[in-house]
Amino acid sequence: VRRAVTEGLRIWTSRPYFKDNPDEAIKRIATLKEDSSEYVRKSVGNALRDISKKSPKLIKEELDSWDIKSKEIQQVYKLASKFIK
């Protein structure tokens, strides 16, 4: 179910509300960054990476707010920051 949240939002640009409010999609997806499931964390990183293509500043702001000491968050951070300069 948790992974369904991130996978459902991965096509966020086809959902009018999230297309107009990407910060809401980011907020919902990012809450799962420390999930116990590696599959969920990968999905979170990939979803945030997808959003970063259209909204890099918002993703950078989100990633900058994270404490990346845990390996779980580092995994998501690495995936999500791929296109961030």
C-alpha cells in the first residue's frame, strides 16, 4: 500500500492537482523516505527524481532539509538528486 502511494504519484503530471501543486506531491512522497522497505524507498527516490525534471528547485529544497546520516535516507537521496545540480 505504501509503495502504491509513490507509484500512483509518479505520473504526477497527469494529475491536474499535483501538476499545479508539485509541492503537495513532494510532501506526500517524502514522508516515506525512511520506510523499512527497500522497494518503497527506491520508489520514493525515483518519484522525486521524476518531479525534479520539472521542479528541480522544489526537490533541492526538500533534499536540503533532510538529515542524511542513515543509509536508508542516503539511498533515497542518491536516487532523487540525480538531476539536481
